[in-house]
Amino acid sequence: MSSRHASAAVAASPAAARIPDAMAFYLLASITVTFLAGSSAPTPLYPVYQAEWGFSAMTVTFIFGIYAIAVLAALLVAGRLSDHIGRRPVLIGAALVQAATMLLFATAGGVGELVAARVIQGLSTGAAVTAVGAGLLDLDKARGTTANALAPPIGTALGGVLAGTMVRFLPEPTHLVYLLLALVFVAQAIGVARIAEPGVLRAGALRSLKPQLGVPPAARGPLALAVPALVASWALGGFYVALAPMLVRDITGTSGSLLGGLAVFVLAGSAGTAIALLGKLGPRGLMASGALAVVAGVALVLIALGQHSLPVFFAATALAGVGFGSAFQGAVRTVAATTAAHDRAGALSVVFIVSYLSMGVPAVCAGYLVARHGDIAGTAREFGAVVIALALAALAGVLVQRKR
């Protein structure tokens, strides 16, 4: 028996180890999908909340930004915890907290409850994201690397389009999507309780809770190469998740709930498609091609906003999404290839810290500018210029590394 399976046998009771590893892999991947779906589900609902409670664009991005900050806090404190107590306990707890958070969303009566729900949601997501990512690599390193890049955009896409569709076609949109997700989270917690522990446990659980950003020496160079691609792609994603309905409303002059959710779906869905179809490219090739697609896509988005062209906007969003997915997959594979099993959660926590910081801070800054100047198109132009510059920096870094 291998050391991993011996540790799993100690960590999990025979009754719990009923789901084979092949099924456990897909169960873990589904957790990332649903957690990210839950994070993007409020996006199409923001216009509904604004109409009911009368808050500004700055409040929208603050609600989004506080979620990213909570994710960062959990990554700093609990990002390495699953290396010590196991993937299963962390994921079961996080899924149950997510289910309770969905009920808080469903019963929210004002901005305060919405903020509280986003904070709790962010904390549980941050605790889970590295545990599930490391668990996928434990079960299958090759497929796990792809799944770690593929699951987040799929979840983001599903959450946006699901909530947007419910806003448009079903009653009680601010309740139904959350209740549905709550049921899914409970089912996932039950499923995780029935798998074998995939990780190799080690001592030092309490010490792991001390905030730290340590990266294994072998992964430091690859991480430095990946940072510009991570920042560019996740800043773009954060801008869409926070402000897509406002972008659509600026183009069409009508409510952006359904089309805003659709914009998030197109961005994230094309990212997932790119990850699935371009997986045979090497990590650096993915980052280079992703950076080029981000530059072209964002430039076309700015043209679409200037021309008030919805078809061009969605085509440009799809191209930008291809860049997002390719760049992110290349970055994850670059770091994962150099990380040992006992350091996986820690290294992935740094990747996701960079990602969520890149997603949250620029989105909040954009919301502040929109609230101050009332010009979503002007803010988009400034934001787009920054994303293009970051993508070009990522491309330059890959080219320099190739020459070396």
C-alpha cells in the first residue's frame, strides 16, 4: 500500500470511504464549480437590490470587494490547514457554512445582511478553495491541474446565467437561486463525508493558522512568471462580475439583469472552453496566447462601448474570456508543476491570494470612479488600458523567459 493510501486509511473510517477515487475527483471539482457559482449569483441581482434598497455603484463594488477581502483573509489563515487536518474536514465544514450563507442571502432585507452574507461566503470559499484544489492534485496531478483551472470559470458562468435567467423569467429571483444552491451544498457535504481522505497529513495544524505567504523555493520563479497573467485575467473577471449589468445598461439603455448575467456567462464560459480545448499547449504557450487574447478582447470591448454595439460587446467578451482561461490555466500549471504534495495547498493559496486580490481591489476602485463621476464607459476605458498593460507585461515575461 502506498504512503498516500495508508494515510487515507488512517484518516477516513471504512464507512466514509465508499466513493471511489474516480467519482471523488468529480465531486471535488463540483465543489469549486458551485462555490464560484454562489459567488457570481448575486451579480445579475444587483439591479434588483438597487431598485429595492436604493444604493449606488460604489456600494455594489464594495459588496463584491468585501467578498474578495474575506476570501483573502481565509486563504492567509486557513489556506494550509488541509495539509495538516485533511481535505475532508475542511471541505465538509465549508460546504455546510456555504449552505447556511445561502439562507442568509435568501432572507436578506438590506445592505447590511448582504454584506454579512458576502463576508461569510468569502471566508468559507477561501477555506475551501485550496483544500479542493490540493485534493484534485492528490487524486490525479495531470487532470487535477486542468480541473483547478477549468472549474472556477465554469462555476462563475453558471452562477451568472442561472441568477440572470431567474431574474428575468421566474418569481422571487432573490430567493430561488440561493435556496437551490443551499441544497447542492448540503448534498456535497454529505458526498465528501463518504470519500477517502486524499491528502497526506502532517503535524503542525495550529502553526499553519499563522498568516504567511511562504512559497516553496522551487515554485518562486514560476510564480513570479505567472503573476502578471494572474493579475490581468482576474482583474478582468472582477470587473465583469461586479459591473457587467452596468456595462450592458450603458450600451442598451435598459435594465441589465439578464444580459449582465449573460455577459458573465460568456466571459467565464469561453474561459472554460479555452481551458478544455487548449490543454495540450505548454504552460508558457498558454500564458502567451492568453495574454494576446486578453489584449485583443479588451480592446474590442472598449470599441463596443464606444459604438453602443451589443453584438460586438459579446463577441469581444468571448475573446477576452478565451484569454482569461488560457492565461489562468498556464499560470496554475506553471506553479503546480514545481510543487511537492505536502506543499500543494500552501502554494495554491498564494496563487489564489494573488488572484482574488487582483479581482477585488480593481473592481472596488472602478466602482468608486463610477460612483464619483457617473461614467461607466470612461471608467471601463481606464480599466481596460490597465488590463491591456498587464497582459502585455505577462506576454513580455514569457518571451524573456523563453530567450533565457
